[in-house]
Amino acid sequence: MSLQMISVILGSLTIASALMVILSKHPIRSVIYLVITFFFISAMYILMNAQFLAIVNMIVYAGAIMVLFLFVLMLLNLNKEMEPETTRMSLFSAIIAGGTLFLVMITALRDTFQYGKGYSAVKVPEAGLVENLGNLLFSKYLVPFEISSILFIAAMVGAVLLAKREKQVID
Amino acid sequence: MEQLNNIGASLDFYIFVSIALFSIGAIGVLTRKNMIVLLMCIELMLNAVNLLLVTFSTFFGNGEAQIFVFFIIVVAAAEATIGLSILIMAYRNSKSIDIEMFNKLNG
């Protein structure tokens, strides 16, 4: 089994599980399929030798964010009849809009597809390793890295403030 | 070592996968009315962009795009936290997770 085969299988599995995210009726199934999609994307990162991002993707996305989603879903305790219905008209128009977006982007990148055939090897295989990314992150991108901590504090304070608000009825 | 340097599929395949993921996310945002599924579709679109950035970063041998992916993950985590807390607040007030509920804001 060649690497080509493995990546094609991984790509089709990724697209299939992403489709299941939007097709499944129950939100908890959607979360599970999204976690599976993130794991497939991490596997693609490993295939492209971006090891640091593969691990970060697995820990932060599949670990932290998805657990947050699951936690909120279980906290809300939704049942079957609370699932909002989508009308046929909106489904139809959304599929047309999304399909057109897909076609337009594929057509715009057609030249890239022609010239991209030759690019099938990594030029600098250590570009995605921890050593290289750490050197970049703590020298050139140090200021954005520090500012992102301020963003996290703001998000944390905002989340606590929003979720602890006393009851006030909108109507 | 020759095997390690080989990336598997060619550039166009990864571009195809990431465009497909982005379109699926967009269709999900347009069709679903459930707020939680909507947020999950936004995460899916963010991941499609990440995949494209990592693909070009590896194909051109430049690590800087992966730093951008790192920052995108940071912003996505903050966004998911704020979005979910707004959702909890909206659910407490109206006992519904339908996105149409926000029509009452008259924006």
C-alpha cells in the first residue's frame, strides 16, 4: 500500500465524516462525527510531516473544544421535539449555493491543479517540526503570541460573565 | 529517507479536500437551524482553512504558515467558548436553540 493510496483513503474518509456532521439529525452524533473528522485531519497533518500541528489539533480541537461542545449539549438536555425543522426550500437553495461555491473555487484553482502535478515532495522536511516552529514562534512571532494570552483572558472573563447572568426574559 | 520526504498525494488532492470541507461547512451553516450544529460547522470551515495553509506550508517548505494555523486554533478556541456561553444564555431565556430566535433582536 503506497502513501498515495493512504492519503486518498484518508481524504475520502474525511469528506464522508464531514458530510455526516451536517446530515445526522441528533447533535451528539454530529459532535462525534466532528471529532472523527478532526482525527482524520490530524492524520493528514502527520502525512505532511507537520507533527507539532497534528498534536496541537488533537489536543486542542478534538480534546478541549469538542469536550466543551459535548458538555454544553449534555447540560442543555435536549429532546427530540426541540430539534428545529429545516424547510425543503432552504435545504434546496443551500445545496445550490454550496455546490456553486465548490464549483467556483475548483474552477478558479484549475491552473494550480495543472501546475501542481510536479509538486509531490516536501522541500524542507523539518519545516513542521517543533524545533523550527518554536524558533519562529518565540522570535519573530513573540508579540502576537503574548497578545493571544490577553485574548484568552478576555474570552474567559466574557464567558463567565455571560453564563452567570441572572434570568431576564426576552419578549 | 526517500520515503519520508514523499508526501503521498499531490498538491491538487489536498486542495480538493479542503475546498470540499469548506463547502460542506458552508452548506451546514445555511441549512441547519440548531445553534450548536451551526457552531460546529464554523469549526469545520476553520479546519478546512487550516488544512489548506498546512498544505501550502509543506509544499513550499516554509514553516511560517503553520504559526498562522496555531493562531487560528487559538482564536477558534476563544470563539467557541464565547459562542457556547451566548448559546447557554439564549437557551436560559427562551428554552429553545433555534437560530430564528435571534430574529427578536430586530437587527
